[in-house]
Amino acid sequence: MRLNADFDQRVVVTPGDYRWVDSPMRGVERMMLDRIGDEVARATSLVRYAPNTTFPSHEHGGGEEILVLEGEFADEHGTYPAGSYLRNPIGTHHAPRVGEQGATLLVKLHQFSPGDTEQRVIDTRAAEWHPGLVEGLEVLPLHDFEGEHVALVRWAPNTHFQPHAHWGGEEILVLEGTFHDEDGAYPAGSWLRSPHQSHHAPFTEEEGALIYVKVGHLLVD
């Protein structure tokens, strides 16, 4: 399968575009955002677990990055409420499960550099935020490795950021509020992927916004 597999192209997926599909495991659905491969794939997806669902133990052949969006996710290593950020490097393994709340996750598979070996869990709701580059922005760094940077960014209402280019591309998931740029408005649940050397001038209006953002990871060989 190849879905949004041309990383030279800008892609925007809003909640109105969602098409949930069953995974091979009962009680687990996916909204595929980009994918190269079949069941073993380089993939970015929203994954929805029904209440009281388990998933077999499996190894992360290309690494796994997770942001818990709703509910509570767990495995044999711990329990991760909404707002938890997890990185499971190449070669790690676990057996996921969820309880009565169910869970919805952002999951990125097979996108780790071999040298990126740090396993981590961050409770973003308890972590320390830092001032952003302009007034009205707060930033929570999540991960940095070889030019790839991952963070949560909180935008106050009516905040404007200067026009800028995306070296290595940019990927955004809008978690709360509405994010804007000169090309449109993106409500909570929207996913944007912008290629290497693309550019925009983002801003918020009265709602403000909270976004997950990853940059520097979409250089095309």
C-alpha cells in the first residue's frame, strides 16, 4: 500500500476526511494518514482501541512513536494517560492493552534512525513548558535527534508567527483549537504534512491552538 507516499507533496487531512478501517486485531481501528507497506509499513496513523482491548506482544522493527490523545493506554511497562508521549526504539517490544476508557493514539512506525536509541516516556501534562520565539507561544520539547525535532506548541489566541521555510519538512497534528495559515484553517484533529523547503506564515484567531509538531524528518533522497 502507498498512501500519501510522495513526501514532496503537501497533504492536509481534516476530521471530515477520516475513514476508520479495522486492523487485523479485533477492537482496533486505524485512520491511516500516510503509509508505505502493508501490515509491516512505514506508517503514520490515528489508532483507536475499543474498551478492554489487548494487542499481542510485538517487536518494533523500525521504532514506534506514540502520543496518547484520548483515554488511557498501557503495556507491561506502565500506564499512560492522555497526554503521554512515548518513544520505543528499534528492537524494543511490548504488549499493549487498554481498559474501560478505550484509547486513541497518534502512532508513527518505522521512522527511527538506527542511532536513535533513547526510550522515553513524557507526561506532557506535568512537564515544564518554555517560552516560544514570539509572544503567545509556549513550547514543550519532546525529542531531538540528528536534525529531527518533536514538540508540543501552545498558541495563545491571536498569535502570529513570522513566515518561515521548513528545512526537512514539517508535520503537524492539531490537538486543540484551530490552527491557521495563509492556505486555510485547520480544526482540532487536522493533520498537515509540508515538504522540505515549503513555507507558510501560521497564526491563530480567538480559539488559540495546541499542536504536535515534528520538523526535519522529511528530506527526500
